[in-house]
Amino acid sequence: MKLWFFILFILTFFQADHYQKLRNEMVKTQLEANGIHHPLVLQAMRKVPRHLLVPGNVRHLAYEDGPLPIGYKQTISQPYIVAYMTEAIDPKPGMKVLEIGTGSGYQAAVLGEIVAEVYTIEIVKPLGEKAQKDLAELGYKNVYVRVGDGYKGWPEEAPFDAIIVTAAPDKVPQPLIDQLKEEGKIIIPVGPNANTQELRLLEKKKGKIRTTSLFPVRFVPFVRDSLSHY
């Protein structure tokens, strides 16, 4: 019995070391090489076990440079996009951040490594429930998951220092603008369909919104109808 536990410990150690090497390589070749420099973002991307937040059948692709399917017609963004959107809000340890589109929980986990509190909303009930379970098992006590319509935001926890949206609406939801703090930032893909989306950064200053267009992107559509039938 002792020998079996020793063997299991050795296998677990080498597996963890293998995934850590993949994360380090991902950060070096996909993030730093492409202009991601925020030290807290890079540190979080090195730490969060992305392979434990994707389905088992694509786990071997967790640290590749590309999006991955997570079921229910949803995807998890490629590591670079996650890092870019996180860096764009200039995350700091004391911040409270809202995320719309929890998905697998990976973006929330990256934020949870940096900021004080993360409030994340997922409309697809099975995904939201699984993300909540997985994030809790990984020890993220500062990440709060809600299943519901992200268009409405999370008004009882507002205002937020920053908001990250990981699905594309036709236009920026007004409730999210209303729930943003002064000097706060929203990063969001906007566009009528998967082929014509634009990543935008919104900044609130003196009650007014300044919008910066960043670059073309392809995200899943912003869903408002209940998907509880999945």
C-alpha cells in the first residue's frame, strides 16, 4: 500500500511539473513574445491550471495557441486573448471586477489570482454550475458565480472597477456602463455576428464614456435567452 501511494505521488508530481512547463512556455511564446507585459497578468497565467478548466477530451490542447470548445456551443478563448483582455483593464489587487460569460471559469480564475473580488455571470446553467464547482475545488474563494442574464450585470454588487465581457452583443449593454465606477474600464467584443466583431475598450471619465476600437475578434454571440434545456 505504501509503495502504491509513493508511485501515485511521483506520477502526480511529474504530471504537475509537465503542465507547469507547458504554462511557462505558453507565457513566453504566446504572451511575452506578443506584447503582454503586465507582471501580475503573466504571473497569473503561469499559475492557473487551464488544463483543469477545459473538458477532458481537449485537455492535451489546453496550452496551445487557440480557442477550445467547452460544450453547449461555447468556447474558451485562446490564452493570448485572455491575457490581453485582462491586461487591458490594468488589474490591481484591491479591485472588484465583473465578468460576463463565465464559460469554463478560466478567465475568472486568472482575475481571481490578481484582484480582490470577481463576480462572474453565466447564462448556460450547466456551464455555470460546473465552473462554480471547479473554481471552488481549485480554492478560488474570491470568485462568485451566478447563473443568469449577464446583460443586466450584477447591480447589488455594483459599482465595479472593471468589467470583462467574453461574448459579443450587438451593442454595449447600458446596465454594464451604469455599473462601472468612475475611472473604470470595460473590455468587450461588439458586433452583429461572428464574422464582424470588434474588441473595444470603454473608459468612464467624469461620467462620460470614451471608446477605443482595438482589433477584429471572433467571440460567441451574447446570449440572452435561457439555455436551461441543454
